[in-house]
Amino acid sequence: MSTTLHPTWCDPAHCTVPDEQPSLGARGGVHRSKAVPLNLETEARGEQGWVYAGLSQSAKTRAGVFLKWIINGEIVGHIPIRDAEPLAWLIADALAVARGDDQPVEHDKTPGQ
């Protein structure tokens, strides 16, 4: 038996990985973050619902971390976190500008750039 190590973003209230794991090949459960509500409403299967985002990673495969979207309690999409990095940088830059920590820059508006 080995003690489970959790990613820093893993929320114990949402994680399904046992605290003690038998062996690497028998590991199970999913590390999950708390789902963060996005201030965005959408139509989902005819119902109005809030969109939530969260992280997950299989303890068995230790495959990559995924960013998932949840609507009305159902996971409706996910992408590998490495593919979300460009979006994260855009959001970080926009937040810096909104806080006044950074100033927008002029971009070259040359077609094809």
C-alpha cells in the first residue's frame, strides 16, 4: 500500500482517489478540482443553466490533466490542459489589464500576421 499524493489543485471534497492505493497498476479514482462557476449562462438541452469549469486527472493512467465544462451537473466537454494554455495566457493578460497591472499594446495589423 502507498499513500496517495494529490495534485495541488485537487479538492478532497470532489476527489474520488482513495487515500491508500494498493499498487501502481491497481490505482483508481479521479483527482478533481472544485468546479468554478463562470459568469456565463447558456441554453443546454432547452434549459437555462450555469457553466462551470474544473480540472480532472485519472489516478490509474496518470494521463494528462483535463479542463472540463459542466452544465447542469453534466460534463459536456473537456480538453487537455496543455491545449488550454494559450487561452490561459490570454485570460491572464486580460486580467492584468483589468486590474491596471499592465497596459494594452498596439499590435501590427498587417494582414496574415
